[in-house]
Amino acid sequence: MTKHIPTELHHYCGIAGGYAQGGINVVNSVIEMGKALQHRGQNGGGVAVKPQGKILKVYKKARAFNEIFSSVDVIEDHSLRGEIAIAHLRYPTEGASRQNCDAQPFYASYKGWELALGHNGNVVDIKRHFNKLKKLGVETESDSDSEILTWLIVTAPGSTWKQKITNALSDVKGAYSLVMVTGDDKLMALRDPWGVRPLVWTQDNGHVFVASETCALDRINIRHSQRIEPGQLLIADKNGVSQTNYTPVKKHAFCVFEKLYFSHETSMWHGFVIGENRNNLGAQLAKEEAVRVADGIIKKDDIENIDYVVAVPDTARPGALTFYETLKQELSRFNLKMVYTRGLVKERYDWARRTFIEDDPYLRERQIEKKFFVSPSIIGKSIYLIDDTGVRLNTYKILVKHLLEIGVREIHCRFLAPRFVNPCFLGVNIGSRDELGAVDKNKKGQYRIMSQEEIQKNLKVASLYYLSLEGLAASLEMTVDQMHASHCSGCLDYNNPFDMSQYDPEYRRTPYASKKS
């Protein structure tokens, strides 16, 4: 059977947690926070709940989070009430849904230390740590790096949780933002020393909340928060809240795609609303387009004949609209007739349940007709088709083919990000360069980056351009060097937080990656 490769770029998961005192149940709030993070994970989820002085409980299933907790009856039926709780939502790393045991949070108990943990990210040297646990006689219930982290912490030496965490994670390589609840009534949260994945926290009316993104706090009407910094551990218990560094901070390497794609557009990070970052992408893409026109790469007649700017919904919309507005300004001397239109409208009902499509090869080939409604206004017209990433190009290629078949006259493809040319090893479901639309192999089996002209030819479109790396940095109000010093952009140019070559099985066959190492 052919392995199913997802058509969309997915993040591994989202996490949330809450701590309350005085017998106040925090579970309902944490579940609401989880529902606000479903753009980060829809194939599994659960909660861990600790009533103070009582048993720690974990409830999880391999289903969408809003389906698991569709009714308050679930909370009552499973006695999921308590002052401390964490929630986790996940995407599987493969096309098929995982079993319930692979959903999170994970639970571990060792010599009186008890812990439930939710993890966002990916650990690259997990085999080494699994072997350490094997020597201790630990038997895991899954193949998840998140469960390994749970056991590493509870079995580590130390007389306090901070000591155990420091000892457990001192030599772990990878991305890990964690939320944890302990058997001795603590809520804990931390970020890895590179700060690859986001995590925020806040205090409100004596309660403490943590979440992957601020949109989860918005869901419970909290509008103030601060980041948990790289290498920082937060502990909330009956004594209050403490924040300390459990490990030295290393090179800052926040995932650039969190700002460009993964995080919700209403969330905030580094003082910016994520949607504003995406607007900036559209502006930079338009400025680069204007330069191409000025340099004669794009002919005046061609751009004056474009009728519409169309976004591939939903995440490309902010950037596509700003692309249109900026391009009109940059080329105001031209007779541009183009307008921005919702030429594609995403199916929100039948498409939400994709099982029949994914299981049927015939329907898979025609999936784009199920995924989008096409406005008749763009039939017979020339359009800019704006997408956000163009990573695999599976869906995009089918979309382009469908639009041409039904009568769209001409398609000019533009992408709000540079070419994605390396797997992500730190928390995104891209495992091989074989999956990437901008990568090919030469006769020697070595990977190479395809030119924009080659990709254009493959898609059979009138023109095609990606945002440049410089344009991406400018959208973040940085130079490329500044971006490299503060962000992980390994998927774009092999700028990783640490040497990734030993964890990259294709490295020896990827000359363009070795040049960056």
C-alpha cells in the first residue's frame, strides 16, 4: 500500500494548562483553551487533571479535541474536575490516526514521583534516551518522544522537580515546550534552551494559565500575557509562582514558520500580532513583484491584463490582500484593472470530515473540487493565485489543474514564503525531501533545489515566484543575519539551532545543505 503523504503542512501539537486555588475547578477553562488551539492539532488529544490532595487522572483519545470534549457530560462521567489541569492536542506524524495510547498527555510514576506531561515539538536524539530508560527497566506504551521525555524527568536524579528536570534535559537535543502536572499538586511549564516553540503564561485573579499561543487565553477572556523564555521553568503551586532558568540559554532559534503559517493570526508574539506578520509578507512579495516589472522580467502588458488577485484560503488571505493593496500602490503609474476577490471559498462542512476522500483513490484525485468552491467570476480571467508556503505543492498542483480545466484563462502563482527545501526535524510533519515540491534528484540520487522556472513548467502556469529570503527577513523587520541569529529557518536554508547533519539521514545526498553547515 502506498504511504499516504498529507497534502497540508501540519504542526505537531498545542498545549495548555491552568492552576487554581481554593477548590476552584479549572478544567473547563483549560478545555476551552484547548479548543482555541485546534489549528495546531486535530487528530488526538486529552487532559490530565489533579484535584489537590487527590489522584491524578488522564483522559485522552485519538479524536479531534472538540469531539472528545463536545459535552460537559464527559467531565462529569470521568470525574475530570480539579484545581490543576493540562490539555494537549496533536497531529500524528503520519497520515493515519494514532492509537489512543499515542495521544497525550503521557503519565509516568517512579519511586514516588508522579507526572503527566504534554509536549509541543520534536526530539531528534530520542533513541539514545530511550536506551537509557531501557537500562532502568522502563517499558513505554508508545514510540513517542513525548513519553520518553516524561519518563526521563521522573527517573532523573534530584530532590526537587527543578533538579530532576535539569538533569533529565541537560543533554536532550530538539524542540520541547512542555506543560506538566505533578502528583504533589504543581503546574509546571518550560521551553527548551533554543526557544523553538512558543509558550506563554499569565496570572489572572489568582489563577495561573499557560498556553502555546495567546489566542487560547483570548478564548477565556484574558488579554495579558508574557512569554516563557528559552531555558525557563515556571512552577505554580500553593506557594505562588516561580520562574527560574533550569538550563543555560543557547542560540535563540524560534521557528520562523510559527509567525508565517502555524500560529493563529490573532495570536501575539514578540510584540506583533501574527496577522500583521502575514500582512508584511504580502507587502514584501508585492515590492519584489514591482521590481520584476521595473526590470522588465514581467512585461507591462502582462500585468495590466491580470483581472483578479485570489488567495488560497484560509491562511493566505491576510498576505494576499496586502499583496494586492501594495502592488496597486507600487504600480500606480500603470493601468492596473486587477481587483482582490474571494475567488476560492473553503468548504467548511462536508470537507471537515475527510475520511471518505482519503480512503478512496478516485476521490483523492478529485479532492480539490471537494475542498474549495470556485467563484464563476474568475472563469475566463487571468489571476494571481497567492498561497502561503507551497511546501509539498500536492494540493496546489491539483488546484491549478482544476482551475485551468474549468476555464480560468491564465494563472500567475505567487508564494508568501521562500522555497521549503529541507525537512523539519523540530516539530512539523515533513520527514523527507522527497515530499517537497521545490526539490528534485539528479541522476546520482543527490537532492537539488529546483529553479522557479522548473516549478512553473511543472505546474503549467503563466509565471511563478516565491518570496525571497531577504523579503522574509524584511517582513520580520530584520536583516537575514538578524533572522538567522534569532530564528530557526532550517527548512528554508539549513539554519538550524544546532548541527543537524547527524540527525538528517539525507544529509550526505544534499549538497546544498552541506554548504550551509
